[in-house]
Amino acid sequence: MSDADILIPVQSVEEARTLLGPLDSNARLIRELHGVSVLARDGGLRLLGDTAHVGLVQQVLEDCLATMRAGRRLSTQDVAGRLRATLGADPAAETAGPERGARPHVPTLVRARTSGQQRYLEAMETHDVVFAVGPAGTGKTYLAVARAIEAMKRGIVRRIVLVRPAVEAGEKLGFLPGDFQQKIDPYLRPMYDALQDLLDARTRSRWLDSDVVEVCPLAYMRGRTLNRAFVILDEAQNTTVPQMLMFLTRLGEGSRMVVTGDPSQVDLPGNVTSGLHDAVRKLGEVDGIAIVRLDAEDVVRHAVVSRIVTAYGDGGDGRHRS
């Protein structure tokens, strides 16, 4: 992939400040999202990076300059929003297409394949907190990650936080080999897998390296407030009641939360109540919260998986052990 070095002339310090953002926040955003360096040089902004992404960033910044020079008000936050919107665009198509000033289209990453999945997608669009309860193979995690990426590309949120409790099949972290990151990586692997399916390798690496996407164990949520974030808690059946309350109260301004879990696969000790079961029971009538129940008919893996789920009993109605 070829590199480009482009200078965008600016007519005033105010234009440069609006584009770069306070403390160069928009310049950092451009670096995080597109891998393009922005330098204030020679009466303009110098863009350095691969040709396709430099062209895309150039288009956005020049459109912003045109808006300001036409006498219309444009804030540094507006510039940031336009930059985030470009994440849904194909850089090569944007730089080559005839309609250079058009706003990039953000495509829908996935579509529902069952009526239950359709209810799930609609709930994530209209509610701040969504619980998705159902058996393996119903797309609970995959659809949540896809919706989070779409929200990021549309500028609705600024980051994605993917969370899992580090409790699986009776194993304890202290007995596993390796350092802390090596111990928790196996538990977080399904989250990385969803990202790998839904994002190209370059964008995925850039987002993870810059913490636009954060993947972490549930214990790391304590004491945090998450603003303008799309937060997903996976395998929530393995949370305790206090852990679930702690997680739900991390919700900050402009954030969305999705909690997914399979009540038939609880790995907690027999005398410990599942935080997912408890939350679904307590929060079903709370305004702003949606609870979507998926079942064997919503399984979209191999056809045999649906028959296995049915044979073992309905795994999605929340009646399993707590």
C-alpha cells in the first residue's frame, strides 16, 4: 500500500484549531481511526499515511473547511463526528468516486436471520440496556458486537468495551500458567473472534491498540464510569448478584449496555445465585431496559445445534438454576 504526503492549506489559526481539536484531540482521533498522522506545518495541516486513508481524511477536513468558509458554524466536536462517520466508508471508493463531498454511508454489518434476532436488534436500537437470554448459537454476542461497531461508525459512541467474567467450568485463574494477560486471554477469546469477523485486520488492530475497543474481565469494571461507550457483558450467567449490580451501575452518559447469557451454562458454585437470573427477574418492568429471550428456533449455527438445544431442554427461558 503506497504512502501519501498531502498539505491542506488553512487560512487562520481558528481554522486549524477547529480541525485539530483541543490539545490536538482530533489529530489523535485521526491517528487512532485511520493510521494517518496530522502535523501543523507551513501554514496548513500535513497528512502522512497510506494513500487511501489520507485521501479519506483529506476529504473530511476539506469539507469541514468549506463549511466554515461558507459562514456556517462548525465545532471541533462536529469535525470529530464526521471523522468517526468515515469508519463505515471504503477509503478507495471514497477517494475515487465522483461525489467527493457526499457523507460516507455506514452499512449494516449484519441482518437478523430469525424473528427472535430481529426483536433483539430492534431492542438494541431503542433501549439503553438490553438483556439477551438464550442458548448457544443464537447470535447473542455476535449481534451485540455488530451493533456496537455500527454505533461507533455512526458516531453514537466513542468506544466499545467488551467484558466477560473470568469464571469457566470450575477453573481458577491462579492455577493457570502465564502472566495475568495470558491467564485471561482464553476467557476473552470469543470477543476477539467476533471482532475478527466484523472488522478488517487493520482497523481491528488500530482500535485495540488505541483502546477504541477495550476487552477486559469484569473485575476491572469496578469504580469506573463509562460515558459515550457501547458496553457488552458476555456470559453474564457467570456473574454473581453483586457483580451484576456493579456492572449495570457503570452506565454513564450517552452509553448503551448489552448483557448476554445462557442460563443453562452456569459455572458458578451451586449455592451462588446467578446475577443474570436475578437481574432478569428484577428488571423486567424497568423503563429503558429490554429483555429479549431467544430459543432453539433462533439458533443459526449448524442445524444439529438447534436439535441438541431442544433435546437438552429450552435453554433460553431463564428458568435454569440460579
